Amino acid sequence: MGATLTDERADAVFGALADATRRDILLRAMGGDLGVSELAQPYPMSFAAVQKHVAVLERAGLVRKRAAGRRRVVTTDMDGLRDARAVLDHYEELWRGRVERMHQLLGEDALPSRPDEPDPEERA
Amino acid sequence: MSAVDITKDLEHATLVVTSVFPAPPERVWQLWADPRQLERWWGPEPYPATVVDHDLRSDGHVSYYMTGPEGDQHKGYWRVLEVEPPTRLVLVDGFADADGEPDDDLPTSRTEVTIEPLDDTRTRMTLTSIYDTTAELEQVLAMGMEEGIRTAVGQIDALLAED
């Protein structure tokens, strides 16, 4: 089927996304031209702490490190993010279908039992 | 047509489903409380559900199986946590193995249902489902319960653009 998110990946992805700093790093790494030290600048935490956050994102397949000249830059992995999204999309479709069927069931209640019969009040 | 509002929160693996029904809360409650009605909406096409046990009490157990087009059966269960007819239901939904025992290798979700009157004729149902991300979400997808999963780059961009 379409999505390929292994169990470990699903765990790692949602774990990685559960942290506000990591979500912020993910956003800022979308440009793909910042190294870890540049990514670390805005946060009131040590370089080592930010490095750890980046490592968590990397293990989850949400960012990649690559060489840009002599520098190492961090890039958001859009495919990784898309995989995570696919899991929730699946559940969304499941529930959309369920609620639609609920509406159909309730709609059956509303159907008049004898639609062709004129209203006796009106006839009188 | 039937309006269903669904919000996805990727960070917390949470889905919030809201819908307004043209019926009183008691009628909407029956959709959950009456096993014959439950089996008419629970299973996704083409996997209709058959409810086997239906003990809708706190600590109660609901068991069901879904039958696929090849006659394949997929067993599932609810562990009922809280029940307050006709307004509130909290349950854990999971898959079961061939013997009907909870399958710990497959993901569970905790679903909280709130049913409240909106006015004299309408009822709002709000459902919050939190997926247990430590479990194997992929396997649900692999079971082929859904035809074709669409992922849109635009959606992700929108999600990321939120902040």
C-alpha cells in the first residue's frame, strides 16, 4: 500500500514531533542551508542539546545531514514527514466513512413510512 | 450533505472528529450502544463488522470481527473505560488475534466520544482519538483496509506553515 512507515519509524516520528524545539528545527531546516550551530543560535540551550534534538530528528528520518562545500547542513526530509502524515490520513478517511454511515443510518429514521399517503389532517 | 469536520494533529497523533446530527442525543447514543446499529457503520468498506460481545459498561468488553472481500476475518475489541449514556463514552480500540485476545503487536487508540444537544433538534458528536504511537501503525496500513493512501505535499506544507 501507499505508505511505508515501519513500527520503529512511526514511534520515532511521533516521538520526534512531540517536542516544540524539534518542530521548530524541522521548520527552519526546510531551507536546507543551515548547519547545526546556526540552527542552535535562537535557542536558550547548549549546542550539545540542540545537536541531540537534531539527532532525534535524524533517527526519525525527518532530517538529513549533507555536505554543502566544506560545511555540513541539515535538511528536512519531506518524504519522511509525508510518511508520518499518511498514517493519520488513513485514520481520517476511516472516521470520515464511519460518520457518513452514521448519518445514513439516522437518515433512514427520517424517511416517512408511507410516503404516498396524504396527510389525514389535510384531507379532512 | 453530511458535514464531518476532522482535525488532525500530527504532533500528538490525534484526530478530532466533529459532526452534527439531526437527532436527539439518545438516538446518536444508540449508534454506539446498539450492537446491530454499530455493525452498520463501524467497518470500513468492504470490511463489514459483526459484533460478538457488547458489554458497554465501565471495564466492559466489546468484541467484533470484520470480514473482508476474500472472506478474511480481522478481529478487534474495545476496552470500555467510561460510559455515561447518552453523553460520554471512552474506550480503547485495538486489534485481536485469531483467538480474540488483544494483539499487542498492533496499534491501539484511545477514543473519547462526547454527545451533546446543540438545540431542540440537533446533536453534536465530538470524537477525539489518540493513537498509540509506540505500536506498529504500519501494520494497519499493510492490512489493506484502505484502498490507496493519498498524501498531499500541500497538506504538509500547510501544516508546517501553521507556525
